[in-house]
Amino acid sequence: MKSDIQYSIIIPVYNEEKVVNETYKRLKQVMDTTGESYELIFINDGSKDDTAQIIQDLCRKDTNVKLINFSRNFGHQIAISAGMDNAAGRAVVVIDADLQDPPEVILKMAEKWKQGYEVVYGKRMKRKGESFFKKFTAVAFYRLLRSLTNVDIPVDTGDFRLIDRRVCDVMKGLKEKNRYVRGLVSWVGFRQAAVEYIREERWAGETKYPLKKMIRFALDAITSFSYKPLKAATYLGLTLGITSFLYLMIVFNQTQFVQTAVAPSVSIGTANLIFKGAIAINLVFNAAILLVLGIIGEYVGRIYDESKDRPLYIIKNKVGFDYDKRNNETHQ
Ligand code: UDP
Ligand code: MG
């Protein structure tokens, strides 16, 4: 089936009732200027507010708007993947719903795409209105990830990007569960180019990425693209082993010396100190062991997720797609 849609815009939404109308307006404005066909696919990631209702109303008014409702919250990265699975355009754009990624930048991306680049990603030159903590952790995370992986994942880029149909088709074949989409896009290769932009403040509402989700996201990224943390366990073990052996030699030496030269006389106070020291060293070693077990656990858990082979997401219903236009809101 050959599509006659030029652009598919994928917008994951989770409890975004305060922004979706504005997001739609801005996107429509920008996309209308292209004079080419487009579709706006909103993926409602199990919102508990009125997000779905608002988008459904938009679908009724504008046939370019489409909606996919998940059966529950599956997460941002999975929502993007569902968007790619359902996009029909020759170029597919992923954009956040909160207008932090300015829709106007899509035009610049489209320009590069027409020059022959299959992936055009947005590079954040500046981030406005985000906390120092968020900015700092983001800078540190992207650099750590870069040092850990062999895949050339550009720093300071989010999921805001345009990909060609060919790249989208390849992405559809990658079914891994704990996904780091921007890493996967780098991994597939093709000709890639950057468009620089300033990341705006969130237009309304709050971030849907609390610290817990951020940590999970970072762990998914690292475990998906690197097993260096597992190697780190070997190096940690080696270092601790060598240190312990050297220390043992010193103690052994001292004991011999003490036996032949001076009779040992240890006060209660000194004995107490030695005892506490021994406990402290033991705690350090135990912590190191648990840490390494935790790292292994992160990988094993993900292997377990893969082995269950459950679907990536469950769609409750779709609105505005061709085949259910006659009978909108039907369950599939
Ligand atoms: N989002 C989602 N599912 C989630 C969390 C977020 O679909 O579980 C969407 C959210 O609606 C937004 C985008 O992902 O369109 C980015 O989220 P957010 O702006 O809250 O993240 P931040 O910019 O603060 O990192
Ligand atoms: Mg945001």
C-alpha cells in the first residue's frame, strides 16, 4: 500500500489536557504552511484527565488528526514506538506535546530531509525554564552514556526528530521491550544531520518525568547500549582482590616481626578500634558485592522482560484512521 501522506507527526500525550489544544493549533499552523499532506497522530498513553476527550473532539473537526488510545500508561518511549507503527507518512516526526520542542523547527528538519538526510535530529543548544538539577543530570547523563557505548549517540538530543519512511520501517522491526528510542535511531545508521534549536519552557502543566522515571529511563539507555557496567564488576573485583592480598602480606609481615621482637601488648581501647575498623571494611566489601549483584540484576530483569515476549503495548481504540472512519471509536 503506497501512502499519499507526506508527513506523520507523532505526539505522545500523558495527562496533557492543559496543552493539547494549543499544541494542535501550533502544529496545524506550521504544517499548513508546507502545502503538503500530513497527519497528526496523538498517542494517548493512558491519561487519567480529559486529554482523550479533547483530542477526540479535534478528530471530529479535522480529518488530519488521529488518536490512538492505550489501555493504560505504557510510557513515553513505547508511545513513540506505537506512533511509528501507525504512521503512514513519507517522513515521520516525533515531537513532545508540551511545546518544549517548537513545531516551527519541523520546517527546518523537512528542508534537510529533502536534501537527502534520512534522520534529522533536533540538538538542544539551550534549555529554558528547567531546574538546575534537570539540566545538570541531563548534561552528565548524555556524556556518561557516550563514554559507555560504541554507538554514536549524539549528546543533548531528545526524541524530537524527523525520520524517513525507510528508517521508520527499520524501527518497526526492532521489538525490544525496554526501549531507548533515540539510541535505536542512532544505531540503525543512515545519513543523519542535526538542526539546532532552543528548548522552550513547558507551555502548561507539569513534567511527566519524575526522578523515578528519569532513573529508569537512564538505566534503560545504558543497559540497552552497553555492557561495560558488567565489566566494571570484574575490574572492581580485581582491584579489591589485589588490595586485600597486599594488605594480607603487610599483616603477615608485621605478625612475624612482633613475635620475634616485641611482645604484643594491646590495650582494650586499641582492640576496640581494630574491631570497629574490621567491621567498617567488611561493610565496604559487602556493599561492593551488593552493588555488583544489583548491576547484574538490571540486566537479568531486562532479559526476563524480553523472554516473556508480551506485546509492547495494548491499544484500546483508534480514532480517525482510514479503516475505522465509518465506525469511529470501535474497539479493535
Ligand atoms: N509522556 C508520555 N507518557 C509518559 C510520560 C510522558 O506519553 O509516561 C509524554 C508527555 O505527555 C510529553 C512527552 O512524553 O508529551 C515528554 O514528557 P515531559 O514533557 O513530561 O518530559 P520532560 O520534557 O519534562 O523531560
Ligand atoms: Mg517536556
